[in-house]
Amino acid sequence: MPSTRSRGSPSVLHFPGCSLHEETRMAALGRLRLCRSTANAISNFHTSSRASAKEHYKMLVLGGGSGGITMSARMKRMMGAGNVAVVEPSEMHYYQPIWTLVGAGAKSLASSGRPTASVMPSGVKWVKSKVQEINPDTNTVCTEDGTEISYEYLIVALGLQLHFEKIKGLPEAFDHPKIGSNYSVQTVEKTWTALQNFQGGNAVFSFPNTPVKCAGAPQKIMYLTDSFLRKTGKRAEANIIYNTSLPVLFGVKKYADALWEIVKSRDLQVNLRQNLIEVRADKQEAVFENLDKPGETNVIEYEMLHVTPPMGPNLVIKGSPLADEVGWLDVNKDNLQHKTYPNVFGIGDCTNLPTSKTGAAVAAQSAILNRTISKVLKNEKPDRKYDGYTSCPLVTSYNTVMLAEFDYNGEPLETFPINQAKERRSMYHMKADVMPHLYWHGLLRGLWGGPGPYRKLFHLGMK
């Protein structure tokens, strides 16, 4: 799971006779004019923003999550200190993949975060503001405080948007006990509280009818809940239910087959094509719609509920010329260069790359993108292709993990010369201890580009 954040939602205006996509773009143009007038007003009053309104960088990076920080480190080495800036409002940077273990009480929330200042590469300018508008036709970006920044090259790493509000009753239901979500810093500890206080009844876990980051995470917490309840002697009183909008348990058959065996052996109830649409926290009820039978709903009482929120494109990208028809950043799936604007590039969850949105994908993408940009700077054609590599360490208990690795085609692309569809203690250690270290000291410093070279080494001489 990549380290990404939700952004503020820009206001939306409606224009008669326009399609929704045209409305979004016209609204974006209106906000851009507002942005420029604000910047000009600030400049006219000779405030401190006057100088910042004239800022220009050879490489501007939007977003200070995993993709933004690793690429800023790489770009600083490529272009030199002072030539790279990152726009990011958050004071804290979180390693979100560990939140699966935080929600299960195996790790502390504090261990997942560090000050953004500590991960920002030295020599890279940190612009502490939100991106308000992107105008690739003029090579400018407007921030929320009215500052306009120009660039020669742009990397967009803005992540995706969480939409708890698209489920009726949320996010206010989180004020009640017995409900949590491992997908936000505000709600992940609520999962652990609900798990500790569980005495019996239905423990319900959801997967929304949208793309999500780390698609394995919604069921990881189910396996950990089962493990915790067995350890504490409460499993016999529990009915564990996983309701997923998907028609499959997992998107890659090799791992799905192995997961179904775990589900059956542990007496877990999995219901496919069920989408959470409402939470009635006062009654402790979760309402699901049957996606195969429109209009049919199913109400389940819960003693514990874990919610995976609907997710969607970053709204700043969606309202810009950089978006595809759905709202994701429209990039070439081979080299991560924008399809329309050759000086714009993308990485991570904000893109329309047809692969799972994970931190492992960001690592592999960063190596390809670094190569792509180095070629573009020399007016050469990109010569390396991203194969869609992504990884999902499927935590199946407090000491076992099934390491799923696969490519664009949903085919296994495994690093180790063993059967990775098998639960292993060694893989749990890698997930819980090795990967965080690799993240903080490798990926964020632009030194880790995924396990590709090791895969070749480990599989030397093998077909």
C-alpha cells in the first residue's frame, strides 16, 4: 500500500448544456483564474507570497507520499539541488502498509509516521501547501494559498481520494464504538479498539465497488481478527463475514485458490458481489447491496465492523486536462509519461496504470520513471518498459504471510524461487520488519526500485 493522502475537494460549478466532464474542466478554468487573481493581489500588496508567486523549478513534484518523495530524491541527483521542489501540505509522512498491523495491535501507529521534514531530500524545496490547480498548457501549478509555480517538467504523485462520505452514515459513524478502518490515520486505531472489545457475534469486513489501494488489505484484517479471536479464546462466539463487491476473492487465481483454502479451513464466511452502502451505527447495522440483483439489499447486525471506503481519482487531477475520461492521470503504461503532455509524468495511485495500487508498484515504477526522464532530458526515446509489477503481502495471521507478486496480466511475477502461494513465517518477518526499513532507508531516498534485479538473480538458470 502506497503512502498516499486524500486531498480537499474543490468546489464544483454547473454549466447548463455541458457534459459532466466539460463542467469539471470549465470549473477548473474558473478556479485557475481565481488562483491567478489571488496571486496577483498578494503580489500587489507586497506580502511574502510575492516572491513565491514567481517561483520556477526545472522539476516540480506534486505530492509528498511515497512516489513523490522517492522521485524528488532521484530528480535531485539527476538535476542538482535547488532545481527540484515538492508541493505537499502534510507535516507528517506515514508508511501506510503497516496500518494493517496497527489495526490488529501488532504495531503502534506512532511507528508508522515520521515528520515530512525528515524524509524530504536535502536540497529539495518543500512547498507546504495543497495543489489547487494544474495548468499543463502554461506549465504552471497554483497552490491553495494563491501561489503560482512554473516548471519545465512535472511529476504528479497526488495519490487517490478516500470517500467515506459515499457510504450513508459515514464518517460520523466512527464516533461510535465497534467500527474502524485501517485506511486512515484517524480511524486505524479504532479497528484495534473494536477488536479488543469484541465478545461475540458478527465481525464484518467490507470491500467497496471502486478501485482501492492495496486490494488485499480489506481481507488481511479479517484473517488477523480470526487469529486474534482464536488466541484470546473468543473464536467460537464469533461469526466472521467478508463482504466484497468483487466477483473473486483475489484477482490472481494462484493466490485466490490458496486463500479459498484458508477461508474454508478457518470457517470464514465470504460473500461476493456485496457492496456496503449504509452504516446504521446506533443500531449496529451494516447495509449491503447485491450488485448482481439491483435493488436487493441485505442488513447485517455487527459487533465489529471494518470499513474499506470507496476511493476515486484525486479531484485536482480530475478537474484538469491531465485526466482521462474517468479522472485518473492519463499516462503511458510502459514509460509513465503523460499521453498528451510530454513534459508531464505520473507515478503511483493517481495514475490510470492498469495494475494494483501498492507501495511495491511505486517502487518498481520509480526505477522506470527515472530512466524515462533521463532519456527525455536527452531528447531520446524511453527504452525501458514497466511490466506492471506489483506486490501484496497477504497477512494471514500474526506470524504468517502469503507474498503475492504479479504483473499487468495478473500473472505471478515472483521474486523468490519457492511457492509464494504458501503461508510463511519468513514472509511475515519481511512484511513486519524488513519492508519498513527498506521503505524509510531505501525507497524514500531513491535507492530502491523494486526487486527486479534480485528476481533475476534468484531465478538464474530457471525457466
